[in-house]
Amino acid sequence: MLEARLQTQQRSSQNGRETSLWSSGFGMKLEAVIPFLGKYRPFVGRCCQTCTPKSWESLFHRSIMDLGFCNVIQVKEENTRFRGWLVRRLCYFLWSLEQHIHPCQDAPQKVMESTGVQNVIPGRAPGRAGEGQVPSHVKREVQRILGHIQAPPRPFLLRLFSWALLRILNCLFLNVQLHKGQMKMVHKAAQAGSPLVLLSTHKSLLDGILLPFVLLSQGLGVLRVAWDPRTCSPILRALLKKLGGLFLPPEANLSLDSSEGVLARAVVHAAVEQLLVSGQPLLIFLEEPPGAQGPRLSALGQTWLGLVVQAVQVGIVPDAMLVPVAITYDLVPDAPRDTYHASAPLGLWTGALAVLWSLRGWGCSRRACVRVHLAQPFSLHEYTVTARSCWGSRQTLEQLLQPIVLGQCTVVPDTEKVQEWTPVTGPLLALKEEDQLLVRRLSWHILNACVASSAVMSTAIMATLLLFKHQKLLGEFSWLTEETLLRGFDVGFSGQLQCLVQHTLSLLRPHVALLRVQQGDLLVVLRPGPGLAHLARLSSEMLPAFLSEAVGACAMWGLLVGRVPPEGPWELQGVELLSQNQLYHQILLLMHLLPQDLLLLQPCQSSYCYCQEVLDRLIQCGLLVAEETPGSRPACDTGRQRLSAKLLWKPSGDFTDSDSDNFEEAEGRYFRLSQQSRCPDFFLFLCRLLSPLLKAFAQAATFLHRGQLPDTESGYAEQLLRFLEATAQEEGFFECVDPNLAISAVWTFRDLGVLQQMPSPAGPMLHLSPTFASRDNQEKLERFIRQFICN
């Protein structure tokens, strides 16, 4: 890696001398950014080697890393079978005509003949005329439910829509990048004969249209998309079904003993089974729709995934290949806030107006870039057989943290945290309890893979630098990009540094002011107000790349907060010793406080494994240095370790009761703060990444004696959001003014036992628990949270 970096620096220094000046008059020559050669990009998205070792080995080859990227919306004469001047003008239309669309089979008849529907029919029509005959009213009911779920895709409409979408995407975006090697992995998985199930993040309402277009252009056929019916009006649902959309019927969420619900769930199961048997690829969104205030993991996505898992378990199809998908934008081109509300369904005309608004408002100078990432596919059957889990014994957040917050205990229990914010809907409730747990574990596993493979865009890096008040944007942009790449995360851009910074600032122009000063320099000033919250949301996309180090830095601050001199924590460098047990304890406390939606821990990874990963990252990035006392064996010397009755070679992550003694060996290990000159700034940078969430939690603790309770969850979250807005106006810190942070604080306090949910005639209501009714315990809670906030 070092040799590659030296070679890259030599090449970039030669190319930097030939870099032209900016047309805007910045008046300086700079080198091209070092890590942007595609050859040195990290290849991200490998599946879990612990849970799916066979897929990890068989569905990957190192040669695919060198295939590079393609722009899927760049269609030229070469992409068609024809040549000539007329073809160059009609290439979009000819390209859409050449897309291969498989004919749709007779799905309604096969759904009617499926075993699940046939088993439900006697309960719906006990007096039917003869064996094997379906009463007409039952047949009409099944056809009505099936019509609500899907409709046969119309090839002509698909080709016309692809042609129109291609033109719109070229007006909205500079490019839509896709790695050819990742596409080759997906094609290889499709050739194995198992149906493809793509599970994606959800950043924009455009995702459900853009992803099918990308995969259709790459030869995967028509992608069936599981849409959320709450986001679409009836007219838009009818159009999307003809384009391959799927919708869950409302009767499927009825109670388990409802005859209408039983029939609807049987029809949904049969429709999914026929879709998998036909080999059509299916797209499921594992995140809630954008703008929705609630848990990150989608209940609807879990329901569709549960249907696929059950189809494989009962043997309808022998296996299914799961493909985590991530899509990232420079800026999300959704409709403006006043055009539609997140709670209201999006209509056909509203969507058309949103597209026209985007085409009018963005213009050529604000066209953004999009990156689609397809992670390594893995076998669902292999996961169900070989997957490991650390969810054996778990405790609630109230059991884990409340005694420590109140000062009644200092030892963190050696168990995992249970925190399920995503509700379980009707079709998933019909599964067995162990199958429900399997679907939840699989959902978190895939969502972790999606986020880990998401590319970091230039707007996220620039927003982070602007919020943290970095003064040299050009140099710091290059530094932060390189730090991101070195942590195994890819970036969704390439090019020369000057052009990248110029393009990124043009995208963020509504939130920053550009002032020209002497000598051709440019001063970038943040516009005060709610625009800072938008930059904070962009900056949060940097958090997954630095999450382990950020957790470790805030935990270190919690240890040093009582000993820090006015000059700062790095005045203690070389003086203060931090024991490994203290670091483990502090990291565990912060881990339990942070929501699972943020950490996204894999079910096969225990908390102590994550603690060791955090400590390793702190050492690797240079913030901590191992302390070795004279005469002791060096920490890196493993050759002279004395064998004991305990096995020294154990499976990774296998922390049972007998393994807990390994952490007692850490009592004699100590660390010092590094004496490198760059460490203080990097330490503050890491702490600032978690500041919006932690400050929102601290403000929520302050708000406990001011809030009006009892109230509903949404009502109390709205009260808290107004308090955060008022506090931000006074303090000028708008990063924590976010509805999602407010609802996360309310749910965390509910799990912690600070707020209690009681039934009432008007629905569940939140009450302040008797334990935290006293101001003394409220102040203890606030002190516990603020110990991790670096001011």
C-alpha cells in the first residue's frame, strides 16, 4: 500500500504541473487528488466470511476489481445494433427497443392452484359444490387481492418509460456510476439458477425507478419492486404495477384469526412463490422511505424478506441469492418540502411536478452524481444453515444502563442489548418465533452490508469540513478523502481536486456564501439558520467510515473528562495512563447508549468483539500508544506466551463464560495518548461526528422537567423538536435539530426506563417514570450523557 501511494504521488506530482487554472479565477495550481486512480480504490462489499464462507469464496474473483466503472445513462451509437447519423439522434429510442423483456406467465391461475390458497378455500366456502372446484365469489376475491398486489408488466409501456427516464436522468445527473466487476458478480450469481433478491437502502423516492432502470440496462430483465403503498396514490400504484411494481394488500395486516387476513396472506405467499419460481429478480427496500420519522429498518421490507425466507424453507425454490444494494447521491433530487409531505402519498401529477421542479431548479451547473453499488451476493440457504448469532441471552437497555446511570452499580453486564424499534406486521407475525428472529438477524446483517458498501460522496466530505470549520478546504478535502479510502470505504467521485471542490461548492451554494478576497482566494462562509441542519444530514454520511474511531474517541473523552486541563486533553499526553479495562468499560457504556439503528452491529459480532475492534482502530490511527513497563514482555511478543489449560486458539467472536477470563488478562495493559502533532485535531474531529446525536440526547434529558406529559410518542417528539429548535437559536448549534434525532431520543429514553408507555382510551401514552421524576436523577442522566460530549 505504501509503495502504491509513493508511485501515485510521483505520478500526480508530474501531472500537477500541467493542471490548468480555474476559469473562476482561483489563481492557483494544485496537484490532482492522490487516491482517485481507479486502480487503488478499495473493492468493498464482500459478504460475511463467518456466516457465508462458501459464498465468500465462490462468488468473487480478484480480476473483477480491475474492470472499472461505467456510466449507465450514457447511451451512444455503440450501444445499439445500428450505425449512422440518424442512429446517433435516435439512439435513446433504439436502445429502449432492444431491451429484452421476458414475457409474463399466467400468474393468476398458478396462484389459484397453489397449495396455500387451496388450503384456505374450505374455510372461506365450506359448502362448495364439488372437489377441486373453486366458488366464483372466492375466485373473484382472490383475483381482487392479486390485482392489488401486482399486474402483468406491459412491454410497450416499459420501453416507453425507459426512453423517457433515460432523457430525464441525463438532465438531472452528470452520471450514474456502476462498477462492472460488481455487475459481473451479480450475473455470475444469476447464472447459478437461483432467483435474485436485491435488498437496498432507501435514500430517495427515485430509487424504486432508478434501480430497475440500471439493472434492465445491464441485461437482468424486469426488476419487480416491492413498493410501500403509503407513499403512492391509487393512480400512481396502478402505473407502477404495470411497470413491475408489487404492493402488499391492506388485508394482509389484519389479525391472525381474521378470515380476510388469512386469505390475503395466502395469496401474497403464493404470488411471491410464483415470482421466485419464474426467476424474476425482486427488489426490497430495507430502509424506511425518505422523510419518514421512525425506525431505520423497514417493517415492510422485513415482511417481504420473510416471505422469501419462508419460500426457501418450505422448498418452493431450493435457494435464493441475496444481493445487498447501496445507492448514494451528491444531493437527493426529491420534490421540495412544500410540494408534498412525507405522510401524504405521492400522486402521479405531484410526481410529474416534482420532476419538472427538479429540472428547472437544478440546471446544468447543479447536476449531481449518483453511485450504485452491488455488494457480493450470498446464498440464503447457506445463511440459514451456517449463520452464527450472539443474540442468545440479551437484556433490555433499562437492565443494562439504568443502575449505572443512577450510580447503583459500576459493572456492565456481560450480555448483549435487545432493542427492537421496528414493529412486526401481520405476514411476519404468522411465522414461527425462531423464523421471525432469523428474519430480523438477516435484515440487520444485510443492512450493515449495504451501509458498509455505500460510497462517500463529495458533498458529504465538504459538508463535514465546513461544519467543523476547517480553514484549508483544498488540502483537507484531499486528506479526508484519503482517510476514507484507507478505512476500506469507497468514494463516489474522481477527478482533479480543484474541479471537485468547485463542483461540490456549486451543489452546496444554497447553504454557503462564497466571498472573494485578496490574491484570488475564496472565502466560504456558512449561512446561519436551518441550512446547517441540512449540512449535518449530509455530514452524517461520513459517520459509518469513522464510526469505530468516533465511539472510541468519545469513550476516551469520558475517561479524561475529569482530568482534562483548560488547555485540552492532549496536555496529558505521555503522562496519563488509560487501562484497557477502563477503555472496554467506557466503550460498552457508549455502545449501549447509542441506538442500534446507528451502530448496525452484525448479529454474528458480540459487543466485546466490537470493543476490541474499536481499541484496535484507535491504535491503528495513532491516537493511542501501548505502554510497556521496563522489564515486562512486549505486548507484541506472542511467541513466549505460556500455554495454559485454556485454549489459545478460539473462534473469532466466540465469547462464552469460559472465555471471559481472557479479558482479565487485559488488567495489566495500559495506553498513553499519542504525541503526534496531528492527533489533537483528529481526536476533536472524531468526537464531533457523534456530537449531534449525543447533544440531542443531552437536551432531551434537560427537557424532562419542561415537557408536558402524558402525551403520545409523536406528540412528545414534536415537543422535543421545538425545544431543540429554540435551543439552537440561542446557542447557534443547528446540527441536532432533526426530527429523526428527536424520535431516537424519545425511544432511547423509553427503553432506558426514563419514559414509560401506558395504555389509555386514546391510545398508548408516555409518562415520566417515578424513578426519574426527581430532578436529582434527571441530572444524573444528563451528566451520564454529557461525559461523552467533547466541547
